[in-house]
Amino acid sequence: MKDLSHILGFAKTDNHKRNVEVLARGAQGKKITRKVDTWEYESLAHCIRSDQVPASEIAEIFTDKKYYNWYKKRFFKHK
């Protein structure tokens, strides 16, 4: 895959990563409003991590607990 970090600089920042994590954690416990198909997991994660998905949609996506758990295992640092 082509390196787009010079274009997607913001998406590589800790600030962006924290924003995604806050949106994801905030969606937990809310009624599921969007189910993510398993075949979409990787491509959707790429879009989220490259700042192609608006915050309101990220919050909706993470109401899917299975997707949230999958994403959390791969991308959230555990302290």
C-alpha cells in the first residue's frame, strides 16, 4: 500500500487516536444503531485511522459491540 502519511498527517497524531478512542468508549452501552459486517472490519478500520470517517459516524459505528471489541484489541493501547 502506498504511504499517504504526508497527506494524512493528522490521522497519525496521538490527538486523533485519542479522539477515536473517546468516541468509541462513549458509544458503549448505547443502543446499536449500525451493524458492521465482519468483511468490512479491516477496510473500515483503515478509513477511521486515516481520518476519512466523520466523528458522528465513528460514534455510531462503535455502538456495534463486536466491532468495538475487535478494533479495541488491535488499535487501543492498554495502559
